[in-house]
Amino acid sequence: MHSTLAWVLVIANGAAGLWALGAQWWEPLRVRTLWWFVTAAQSLLFVQAVTGVVLYSSIDGPSPRIHMFYGFLTLVTVAVLYGYRVPLGQRRYVLYGLGSLFIMGLGLQAMANAGQLS
């Protein structure tokens, strides 16, 4: 479940990022559904984190620390994006576009490092 959800998270955040960036330059994409989609894509991070913690609690031996670091960094990124949404006004489309693509990249990096134990 954790690895399948990781792919869903990466694809959803990639799509949300492209949609938000497109909305910055093409006004018809600025619909309320965009924000629902961004919220859903980023909410997957919290579900993924819970499943990761459950899996981590069952590990005997060394832990995949770099993998956990990337997972934690995605959660921090969501908090930073949320904190800057109001001050940026209309530039929030760029903020969430680039932020969602950054989350997608962190997810890919986390998956690439999932098997590396430290």
C-alpha cells in the first residue's frame, strides 16, 4: 500500500503543479476545483506518513533514514506553502505550482532511497 500510494501521490502532485502553473497564465484554469485537487493531492502526504510510521514501527534493525527525511521534508513543504498562500495573492498559483512539483520530486527521491538503510 505504501509504494502504491507513493505513486498516486507523485502523479497527483505533478498534475496539481502543472495545473496551478497553467492557471497563473491562463485564467480559465483558475477554478475552485483546482484548490480541491491541490488539497487532495497534498492530503495524501499525511496518509502516506501514517502508513510509513506504521511500517517503520514493524522494522527490526536499521531504518531507512534518508527515506524518512524526504518524507518529513514533504510535510514541512506543505506547511510552508500553506503559510505563504495569503501574502502572495495572485502569485499563489506559481507558489502552489512549483511547490507541488517540488513535492513530486521529493516523493520520487524518497522512493529512490526507500531501500537504503542507515
